[in-house]
Amino acid sequence: MKGKWLGVPLIMLLLSASLFSYVNQDQIEDWLQSNSVTINQNDIETLPIQQDEKWLVLIVNFQDQMMEANSAIIQAEQLLIPHSKEYFSQLSNDYVNLTIDIHPTVVTADGDLADYGGDNGVERDSSANGLHLPMDLASEVINSNKNQLDWNKYDLNSDGYVDRLLILHTTVGQELGGNSNRIWSHFTTLDDIIDLGDGMKIGHYTMAGLGSGQEGFGTAMHEMLHQMGAYDLYPSHGEQTSLWKGVGDWGIMASGNWNGGGRTPALPISSTLETIGLNKHQSVNLSWVQNEDFCQGPELIFEPGQNSNVNYKIMIGPEEYVWIEYRGNNNYDNILPGNGILVSYQDNSVDGFEDNELNIDNQRPYLKIIEADGNKDLLQGINDGDSGDVFTNGTTFGSKGVLIRNHDGFLVDWYAEVAIGIQPVIQIKSESCQSEFTGKLPDHSVTMLTNESIEMSLLSTIDCQISNQLQSTDGRLIAISSNELYSGVEKKILITFNSVSNPNSLTKITGKLICGEAVLDLETQVLTLSRIPASSDYQSKIPTNSNSVIIIPIKSSGVGSQTFEIHIDGALTRIADAPNTITLDGENDVLSIAINPNDLLSNNMLINGNVEIVDTAGNTWFVDIQLTAESDGLKSINDFIGPGQMISLALVFAALWVYLTMRESASKPNKPNDSVELESIVAPNDESLDAWGRPLDN
């Protein structure tokens, strides 16, 4: 009777869980997908810079490229010690204490240099199926030293993962030139996390060329900063839209790693210092005091005599900032193109954080230098930076002098006056401080259909009648749908043209909107298209071992046809090939993508990525793709019901099993002497038995 009463609540619990699983099928499927095996989706995160930095350095030779072990260790010491300590002391204002351990055992790789550094066309150090060859070398080196090291020492936050590992191969890095069999210096995550034993694992590494000598110092520091979370600030990956060098020689995460022939690299630019966790800046609060002719804001003071200056950060939008820093008066800044006030613009709204492809487009940069001479030579890729980029005594930037606009095209409402005497001082001022007036448009530029209007949001701290002084560079007249604003109430208005534009035409909206004494100065690009695509999601199954094609429906709006560029991004790039362009006409448009597994897939593996549909102005629409790999010919109940339904059904069967067990137990007669009878059968008095009750041979 006791078992019966225990079984009833168990049955109720199983049936309740079954009902929950059935009702919440979508949530269960999402959870299962997020916990499934995925291609190239490691959860290893980089650790920001620590006050006590400890680096492990491992050295490796090749079968066909051998350096004597003692010589290799001496060269590694000359490359890294004490130069690395001096560099990190300078960039951190003596905050960081760096310890570098060079392991005395030099490993010899299983293969020749070309086995790990051979290029596959334009793909660096890559096999025909897209595998990153140096990763095999790194795995060999790590596994060879697996049992020789105290790996815990390099786990700087005690999470069970090694945080700092620099592998130096004894040849020259390909970034210095030479044949295509050399290895490009790099930082990357491992496709397969390596278990080191004793609760330790490793999921990423940095690799550089010891044979590059002192010329490779800047590159080695650049790659180690990646291990602390730093992003490349030049177009290191993806398709470059210009000759742009990003922030150029002004930062080590761009071409500044080559300053002084690589021996004296640039220090990290302010944005990078924040990214790696060194918060040596002050956020500027723009508060104002009314003077006779202007509004006085904060005063920014630099102390060039310090080991490292405090930098300043001004927010100009929800995800946009202006950085102001002084560059000069240290060994690393002395190699820069010039000394003075360096101003940069940062936009966190751009894509590319996940795959380190932030700064690939000079029209939509993550970080760019506001060039003091205004000639935009650095932005256009004419040079890597020059002395005209820094602001000097008597110069101005912001809403006067060199203009700064946010990504919507609105001019900032303040200006900065630079005075450099005994110490650099910057005065922040504004034309008006009686009210605030802000606007919001599509980021970077506007793409519209021929018969559309443009939506803009406006917000003011006072009631006002808007004065519209906007105009179009193509000669059309511009009107706004309403000119009344009320204090603190965000209002959406429509910008309309007095005539329809031709498809594929480009114009600019320029001019001002005035609310009381506050002015919104606007300059933004407008592209008119016949048809505009819609972002969407796509899911499908693909075979693990054979080629296939996925057909993705592309929805759009408009009249007529329109051509767009196509790019594939994410892990999907390793198995997918798509045409470079697509022409949409609105009649069952589809995009065909060829899938080649490349021996990378296994059953139930998830492959995530997206298709980018890009217009000529750089505006992008996304198709988020999730593919599930399935063994060829494999068909199961999974093809007919979802995971939530399967779990629900399994729980019902479990409840039924409990019920039937209870019935079987209840139907058996009570035999109080069973145990005695069993004992008498199994254990006769004078005979030794085995485990099955059989007499043992004596």
C-alpha cells in the first residue's frame, strides 16, 4: 500500500511535466538548440588586462627549419625582455606588472613549415577545406608541453582556462614578406578546446615569428593585446571598400605596430585602452555656464610630464563617442607622425564585433581619426597618418573648425578650442545653452523607395515652432509634416520631397532645423531604389557528407527590379558559396547557396551565419541562417514531431510505466513466508554454493 501512495504523486509529477513540455515546445527547442554542438562556436572569452600579467611563451621548430634550442631561447628573451615590460608599463601608467616565462624546452613540429603556413589562394594559412593550418601547430605544441608545466599559473582569473599563451615559431612571420608558406602572426580561438588535466583547459593562443627578430616586436604585442580583447583598427578581414588603413600609425592595433621598423610600436589608442580594461579616461559631463557671447563648458587639462596621460571621452549619441588624448613626450609617441591633441570618433553601432571585422569600411567606421587639417588623407587611404592629423595651439573642432557629425549626419552642438602652452588645455564651448534639441534618422545614410518619405524623430527641452531650412542637392524642395514640438515629448515627423526621384539616384539633404535658439545642422546621404529587401530568418537541414543547395526566399517591397551585393558571414562561410549579387523583382525571388560540408560536419551539428544584402550606399539587410546537419539517409521520428512533443510523449510513457508497475504490485498475493522459503532453497545447511546456488566442487 505504501508503494501505491508513493507512485500517485510521481505519476502526477510526470504528467505535469509532460503538459509543460507540450505547451512550451518553442522554449524547449530554443534551449536544446542553444545547448547543441555548433560549428566553430566556442564560448571562450578573452580576459581583460590584469594588474599582475603572467605570460607563458612556448617555442617550436619545424622539420625543415631548425634553430638551435639555446639560441632560440636567447632570441626570445631578447625580443620580449625587458621591452615588453617597458611597453606595458608605459601604456598602463605603471599599473601592470608583467612576468614572462619562456619555457626552456623547444618543441619540434611533426611537419615542415609549409604544412602549417601554406596559403590556399587568397586564404592565409588555410587548407583546401578552409581549416586554419597553424591551429594544428598550436595543438601540437600545447600537447607536447602538456605534462611539463604548471598551467594554473597562467589562469589569471581562476576560471580553469589559460589566459595568456604566446607561441613563437623559429621562422619569419609572413607579414614581413617572403613566400606564401610562411605563417602569418595571429591570435585565434581553438576549434577544439584542449584539456590540460588537473581541471585546466586552453581555448585560445597567440602565435608570432621569432625569426622576425626585433622587427617583430610590435606585431607580437599587437597579437597579445588581442588576447586581452583588443580589436583590429584596420581592415584586417573581409572585403575592403578602399585603401583605408583605419587609424593608421596612431595605434598599435592598426599600422602603428610597424612604427620604428616594428621595434617601437605605437601605444594603444584611447578606445583600445578602454576595450582591454584600462579605464584611464574621464567621461566629460557637458554642463554649461552662460557667458555674454557663448556658453562655457568644462576645461580639459593634460599633464604631458606624466608617464601616461588621462584621456577624455564625450558621448555624442547613444553608441557614439569622441575621444580626446594628448600624444607626445614618451619613447613610443616620439615615433608617431606628430605630437599634439589626437581626436578620434567611435561608433559602437557598427557590425563586426564577433568576428573582429569592425573597421573595414571608411564610410561606416568603428573608429576613425578626426584629421586636424581636414584633408582626410588618412580616411581616404592616401597615407597612414601625418603631422596634420593632430590639433595644435589655436585650432578648433566640433561645431566649428573641423566639423564632427554623428552617424545620423547631425552636427555636434559644442566646439573645442585648443591651447598648448606649458600644458595642453582644451576649452569646451557652445553657441547656446538655453535648451537642447536632438534628432534621430537612419544610421549613416537613408535608403528609400521612389514614392516614400523619410521618418525623423525630434526631441526638445522647450515648446517651439520648428523652422525648416533643409534642402536637397538635387534641387528638389523639402517639407516636414509638422512643425510643432512640445517639451520632453519625442515626435516623429516625415521629410517629404516635392517630386519623385529616379531609381538608383543619390542626393544629400543639408541644412538646418531650428527650435528656439537651438539648431540641428544636418547633412546626410539619400539613396533612392526601385525595390528594397526585407530582413528575415531561414532554417533548414543539410546532409553531413554530401554537397547540397539551400533555396532562401527573399522578400522585398517596391516596383521594378533592383540589384544588390551578397556577402556571407559567420561560421556559414566555411561551407557555403553564394553568388556575388542578386537581382530582386518581387516575383518569388530566391537566393541559391551551394553547401559543401568540407568534412567539417557531424550529425545534429548547428551551423549559424547570415547573408548580407547590401545596396550601393552600404545599407544592409540580413537573413539570419541556422542549418542543422543530418547524416545522409537518416530519417527518424525527429522529422515528424518536434523536441517538445517528443519529451512530452516520453513523460507520458514514463507515467504509464509507473501506473502499470503499481497495478502489477497490487495484483500479487501476500506471502509472508516467501523470504523463509527462499532462504531454505538458496542456503541448504551443509553444502557450499556458488552465486547461482549451485554446489561448489570441493
